[in-house]
Amino acid sequence: MLVFRIVPDRAMSPTVLAIGNFDGLHLGHRALLERLTGKARELGLPASVMTFEPHPRELFTPEQAPARLTSLREKLGLLEANGIERTYVLHFSRKLAALTAEEFIEKVLVRGLAVKHLIIGDDFRFGRGRGGDFAMLQQAGVEHNFGVEAMHTVDIDGERVSSSAVREALSEGNLEHAARLLGRPYNISGRVVHGDKIGRRIGYPTANIQLKRKRVALKGVFAVTVSGVDKRHLPGAASLGVRPTLGEGLKPVLEVHLLDFDRQIYGQHVTVHFLHKLRDEAKFTSLESLSAQIERDVAATRNYFADGNPNG
């Protein structure tokens, strides 16, 4: 997949395009991308996606911006896995936000990308003050000879599939429901880095996963699997949060104790698949009481996998 950080002044070739944030890449997104790749094959053009970095709400109301479900790297990997050939990652700045809807259509869609078919979500708005909508795009399509369609909502058992619904399920600890909305277990990827080695000192060594995000969509202790280390997914118990017992402040930390595993994996890029929440974060009065709780967490994790639950 080709990744572009800018839109050219003049397109070299036409495209079939979808626009969105695609955070989490849930089943609704996947349905849209399936339609996009099908249309691209029909027209013999590259299936392309436009997304934004940072998320628009992170620019305008950072204190109210939702926790990201996926990092940019994770998002790009998921887009490629769903057949996308080109992704345009536009830096969302006040300059970009100041473009009127008409300017966005002319400069970006018509001149920059030579869009021949455009697919958007049914709630998509664009341009300064969110002045552009589906009707405006349809009219522009008539004027500039490109097709426009809006994907209708995907629902599961009457619930609209959305990034917000995934975040709500994760925040409530309902990982199984989040997996139904995503079409896969929720996961976080990152590189294994050196930590403070406290887990090793108390008998439960952990892999510390680098988190390149200020906020996370879930917190607690979980039964997980880890891919990227071996040919199979390795079972483990993971802690994700601010480690209140150790007084580490507000920066979230992801640590995984892999069951029956004793290899050095520093520097490897791994993916943690969250399958089941065991408990919330808790503050313990001593490392001894923390160690005793970790022992119970590891036992609960072993029971989870011994009961025949999915292994990610």
C-alpha cells in the first residue's frame, strides 16, 4: 500500500476514494471498504482512502477528544489488510479546517485526486463549519462527472456499529461485545521496551509494550494473547493502566505476563489481543499484596484458556 502525506496539486491518475477517520476499523468501516474495493475493481482504478492526522477533535477540543482505538500505524495496517492500495494521510490543521466545502471539492477531490467515485459514511460532513454534506457532493459529482454514494449504517442486533459504540463496550469491560462490533478481538500493537523490572523481582516478569498514545480506551487486567513473538498466539495476563500501586502518575502502561514463557523479546514489535476482562485496576498496600493478586490473575487467566475460550 502506498501512503501519501499530501494531496498533489494535479492528479496523475483518477481514483476511487473513501473519506473517514476509520478509528478502530470496525465492521461498518469494513463494509464500506469492501464496497470501495469492489467499485475500484469495476472501474479499474486504485482503491484509495483519505484519513486525517490528528483526529479533528484533537485539534479543536483536545480535552474532549475520545481515546483512540488505533494508532496511525495500526490503522494503516488494517487498511492494507482490507485491500486498500493508496492512503492519503492529511495533516489536520487549522489551515485545512479553514477550507470551505467548495474549495475542498475543487482543490482536493477534483484537481488533486481526480476522483471518479466517492464513498462516504451516512453522517459525513466536511469543509469550514462542517458546511458540506452528501447533497453538495452529489451536485458536485454531476458537475465534475464523478459518482457519489453514502454507506448506510451497519447494525448488530439493532445496535449501530460505530467507533463510539466500540469505545463504550471497552470502557465497560465488555471485550466480547467490542469484538462483535469490530469483527475481531480489540488489540494494541507496540514495541517491547525495557521497564523497571518490578514484575521480574516479584516473580512475574512482564513484557512492557510501548504505547504511543496519551489515553487508552480500556483499563484493567485482562486475559490476552500476543502475536508477533512466535508462529502461534501466546496466552498471557495483561495490565493496562496507570499502575496506582507504584505511583507512576497518569501515563498509561501496558504490561503482559506471558504464560510459561521465558525468552528475551526486547525490541520486537508485537500485538496484544484483549479477550476478556478479569478485573479493574486496584491500588495495593505493598508489593507482597500486589504479587499475591498477580498470582490470582495468572490463575484466572489459565482457567480462562483451559475452559476452551478463543485464543485470539
